[in-house]
Amino acid sequence: MKGLERKKDLILQRESMFANAIGAQVFEKPRVSFWMVLIPILFLYFIYRMQRFKSGRMKFDQEFMTTRRKAMDLAVEALETGVKPNIDRIARESGITDALEKHYASWLRTLVDYYDDLLAADGDSFEALVRSAYHNRTNYLLTLNRLNTVEKEFYTSLKPRLAATEGASEVIAAIEEHSRRLRRGLAEQVFG
């Protein structure tokens, strides 16, 4: 199982890098201005904003990885036991509303399938796992497009519940856009 743990770590490291890249696009980093040199109290405000930015980014990364970590644990367990997880039951027991349950289950199932493919592949790097699992860019892009689609469906079902939250739809749109772009770039990087 040492090999399985290594693959799990490689995949989760890549997913963490993905979360970090999305967070960098979604959160606006405070900038130092000329006025901060002239009026030092503004620099204190900058420090405060920078701390909020850093803690917000860390929380975003953690939250962004929650479902991905759950899916990875389910994929590893399925490989170790030979028993497929009951995704619908897991979604029902997750505590989300009935309206989100179907889309959450679809997203979770797609992530588990993706991780299953990568965990069953041979390789000592994330890129090698992808090449072994998908063989070419087209196959990998089809999988990534499926991930983009189910995530978008989940976010679409989530939007009405976040309508009162200022900026939520813009954040979701940014996540969707940057996810597509980053995943396409990853496919190009892996398959040249």
C-alpha cells in the first residue's frame, strides 16, 4: 500500500496546487501604494488587509479541498476493499439540502472515478499517472471536461441559496472560468 499512499499524496498535492491557483485568481491581493510611505497609518491598514487576505486564502484552499479529500478517501477505500462506495447514501448523509444532493453526488462520483483512474495507474509523478491512466490529451480532456460540467451543475444549484451573499455569483463564475483554463493548461502541460 506504500505505492498507493504515494499516488494519493501526488494527486492531493496537485489538487492543492489547483486550489491555490484558483484562490489566487478569486482573491484580490492588497497592493502597497505610494501613499503608504507618506502616511504610515495607511500602511497599518495595508497590514490588516494583507492578514485578512492570507487567512481568507487559507480558508478558501481548505474548503476547496474538502470534497476532493473526501472523494480521495472514498477512492482509496474502494481500491483497498474492492467495494464501490455508495455515493448517493454519502451525499444524503452529508447534511446538504435535498436540492443540492443530486448534483453533489454527481460531482463526488466524478471525482471518485477520476481518482480511481489515477490511483490505478502506474507512475512516480502526477504527470506520469495521468499519461498512464488516459494515454492521450483527448481522453484526459474528456475527463476534465466532465469534471468541469459536474462542478458547474453543482455551483448552478448552489447559486440560488447564495443569492443574498454579495459577490457570490462573481466568485462562482471566476472559479468556473479559471478551473476550465487551468485544467486545459494542465492537459497541455502533461501531453505537450
